[in-house]
Amino acid sequence: MCGICCVVALSSQHTICDGFNEDLYCRLRRRGPDSSQQLIKTVSEPSYECLFSGHVLHLRGLMTPQPLEDVSNNILLWNGEIFNGVHVGDSENDTEVMFRHLALCSSDADFLSLFSSLRGPWSFIYYQASGHSLWFGRDYFGRRSLLWQFSDVSDSVFCLTSVSVNLESCNRCQEVPASGIFKIDLKGCVTTKSLSLTWFPWKYSCTEKIEEEIFIDILDRVSKDLPDHISVVMNESKLCLSTPVTPFNRTISEASAECASTGSNNTSHVVSIETLEGYLAEEHKRKLVHQFIDVLDEAVKRRVLLLVRGEDQRTREAEGVFPGKDHVAVLFSGGVDSMVIAALADRHVPLEEPIDLLNVAFMPKEQTKQTGTPKNCIGQEMQLDLHRVQENDEDLDAKTGDRLSCFDVPDRITGRAGLKELEALNPSRTWNFVEINVTLKELQEMRQRFINHLIYPLDTVLDDSIGCAIWFASRGEGYIHKQGEMKPYTSPAKVVLTGIGADEQLAGYSRHRVCFRKCGLEGLNKELEMELGRISSRNLGRDDRIIGDHGKEARFPFIDEDVVSFLNSLPISEKADLTLPRGIGEKLLLRLGAKELGLKASSILPKRAVQFGSRIAKLESNNEKAHHTCNRLKLF
């Protein structure tokens, strides 16, 4: 993973320094701590100047500093992982492989064919010297962040970057839409003294007429968020990228529709393992569950094995703690999403490697109002005095449970229960359950220093809650139970697995039940299709910026192209049954998979969003709604 940035000055009246400063450099450097390089390209005819800034987190093959430049003066900044579609050898670096393939592209169609074949998350910036062209974009789901910023008054300077730029101008930054890839003809822009973006969209599987309407709608939305003097046009040849996933199955059988209409208010079902076992007794359902496990397992396998192992690793552990060789961590609440990911990771991560389970909790509001040290709580500055050997786990739980009770939020409790299930599943594995405890004071300090810039340009109360929770969790600084003691620990894992995408595809949110009650299966289908379509702008760019800030890479198994294609191919009745109560009906297919993996208790836990499970929601204000603009995120 990398922090990438390109600043272009199209006029001698402005320089690339107008769009790049030390503040931006430092933020990019946090994403790529293993290598940082700058390259300035000055062209006299036509007259323009480009700065390319690359910051690398080394994860695969040989260390490959960026930006890359070849003998033809082509330049690449690549922030991605090629998991499939283009062959990358075990000892190869995917940035170099991608650069070689790009150098062979001689036409727009060649570019589109290459990017259509890729499987995995990516954002990129590529300067094609022969045509004075700048190509850039994000993958179909927007799993890697890329922002653009254009100068207000004139179009002479613009910037593409992984993270927001300096305070004076970041209010004009927007996420590059994950609706295709873009090309800028720099020579044409200098000649016409105007900036025009050529758009190459993803091809949607619709009739030609509907497709044209979709393109026009997307084009209008992209243009709406840009300054008036910036134009976006469809490429003249109407070339498209091939969508990497199968179309969404909207099929509703008569039996499913009848069941939905008669059972939507049914509350007679009891949430129990026996309910899941009843489904699994059906041969068809059991076969489907195993197909799902297999495709998700392969997605997890790619994400835990495709990284460098065995080298001397930069340690980020607290002094005096244990020499770590952890490479993989999981954002962990003990819920069914994170439990299944952890269980599947356990199949493929070498047994001698610990797996870090990152569990975050925020001190409840009533505790923060107290002065001094609460009797049943650690002091607000988290000065832990827990270095006492306990006789056994039960004693430790009983004693430190009292002392840490102010951090015993719902996700901490389910996380500990999930840990026990995983330990029973594989007692030979070292599972590091990292208890990450956050006080209000630290939350406010870190938001001001780092988090608000990373969440930007998103700005809602929901973005604040989720962004802050993920930032502290992925930082991995907390305490683990080691040899009868609670010891300070910082996860050294460079790869962080997250369960984002499960709820969006398997009807996991409470709003899906509301939609189902009001509009039935047809309305639920539309809602789920919309959820996946907007996940790039609602979630993934933000989460990439948040997790990447710690020099770690976010990997999303549920957004693997094969996983999405498999789930898209199924009718809604095979994925969820919202006539059943919470804890069973939502994400039914995943719950059945969890049961088959040997995870019992967690397979019937109701969905609980991270902002509620970690208790960050309402920590600072009780009068806010999730969709409100969050004043705490304002940068000025």
C-alpha cells in the first residue's frame, strides 16, 4: 500500500509548490513509512510541470520505491494489490508488474482492457509521456482512496492525492468517483487554457438505452461536485471498462414473496442454534453455505498470504514487550463478521504466527464526568497497574473485570466471548486479544491531530463515530493478557482485515428491516443494490485513509470480486430472511457459514454497529443524528 500524490501546474504563473507542502508530505509519509521519493517532471513544449510523490508500505516482493519511471519517461504511482487477473510471481512486486503492462499499452482500449482484468483494490496515477496524458482512477468498489482538488479561480494547478491536502485548500478536496477511470490531455489543457477530464466508465449490464441513461446520470453527479470551469466528458469512442462482478440478481420467487408477505410480522421464532441447524439439514441450503464458505475462504487466503514474511520487521511494540512476528490483525468485535474472518484467517496464517484481534472501547460519558480515579475504573489517563500474576483466567476476569468495568462495553464483552470460541477452535494458535481503551481526552486530541483530516471530505456524525473507532482500533495500541498479566502491547501487523461489506450485501442493518416491512423483497433488493453501489463513497475510501494512517493496509474479504459475484448471483431469499428475528434473519447465509465453521454463540449474535458496540456514539453529544454534519470534524 502507498501514499500517492501528483500536483500539476499548467501555467508558468503557478508552481507545483502551490499544491504541495510539508503538511501533505507528512500525511502521505504516514501511509508509506518504508520509502519516500519525489520526482519532478518539467516539460517545455507545451509548458507544464508535474510533481510525483510516492510513499511505500512494503508488503510484497522486492522493495520497490515509487514513483517508477522508465526510459520512455512514463511515470507510475500505484496504490493497490493485484490479487488476480494479472499474473504476479511469488517474488515479484505488483507495482513493477503493473508498470510493465502499462508500458505496453498503445491505445485507450489497451488501458481499459488491462484495468478491466485486475482483481483487487487499487488507485493509481500514470503519466504517459508520448501523449502528454495523465491517467488516474480507483477500482470498481473504491477500496483505495484518491482525492482530487482543483484551484478555484483558474485551472492552472490541480492535485491528486491519497489524503487531504493543507488546511487552506482542503475544503475543496473531493473523492475521485469510483465510476471509471479518467484521462487528462495535458497538452490540450495548456493549448486551450481550460481543464477537461475524459471519462471511461464501468460498463453496466443493462440494455443500451438504460445504460446511456445511467452514464448521463453518473456524469451529471460527477460534474455537479466540481468547480464550474472544470468539465467532464465521456470519451469520444464510448469505450468502457468491463465490470468485474456479475449483475445483481433481482429474482423473487412466488414462494419467497408469499413467505415475506405472511411472515414479515412473525415474532414466534426463537433465536437459537437449533434454528440454524434446521436450515443446514436441507441439502440445497447446506451446499450453498459450503460454496459461500469456499469463496470467502479463498478471499481471506489471498489477503493473509500475499505479503512479505520472514524478514526483519520494523517493530512498533512498546518497549519491554514481546518480540512479535504478527503480520495479520482483525478488527474484532466478536460479531459474526469478524469471527468468520478470524476463523478463516486461522486456516492459512502459519501456525507459529499470532493473530491480533483488535478490540476497541471508549470510556462511557458518565465516567468521564467523574473527577479523580473511579473506584471501579482505571484513571482517565489509563495508568494501568495490572502487572499482577493471577492464578488462572477466571481470577483474572473476576479481578481485572472489576477494575476495567468502565471499558466493558458491548463489543468488549462479545469480543472476549469470541476469543474463547476461537481458542476452542484452535488452541494451538496464539490469539492476541488487544484491549484498546480510549478516554474522551485522547479521543479529542487524536481527532484534532489526525482523524478529522482522514475522514475528510466526509463530514457526518456517523463518519466521525466510525472513523474514530476504526482509527484507534487499527492503531493497535492496548493491552493483552500474557502469562497471567495484562501487559502493554502494540500490534506490529501490517495487514488489517475488516468485515465491511457483509451487512451491505446480506441485509445486516436495521434500515434493511424497515425497508423490508415497508416495501417487501422488491424494495429490499433495490436497497441492497444501492448499498453496494455507494460503498465507495460512503465507506471504503474513508476506511482506507483511516487504517493507512498507521502504515497498515486495510483488506476487505467481503468485497473480493469473487465473493461479491457469488452473492450477487443469489436471490435475496438465499442470503437473508427478515421474517426471522434479529440474530438469525439478517445475514442468514453468513450465520449458517459460521455454524458450519464451528462458531456457535457468535453465529446468533444480533448485529451491533461499531459506534454503539464500542460506545463512542453519544459520547460527546446526545442531540445528534447520524446524518447530521459533525461540527467536531470542521478543520477551521
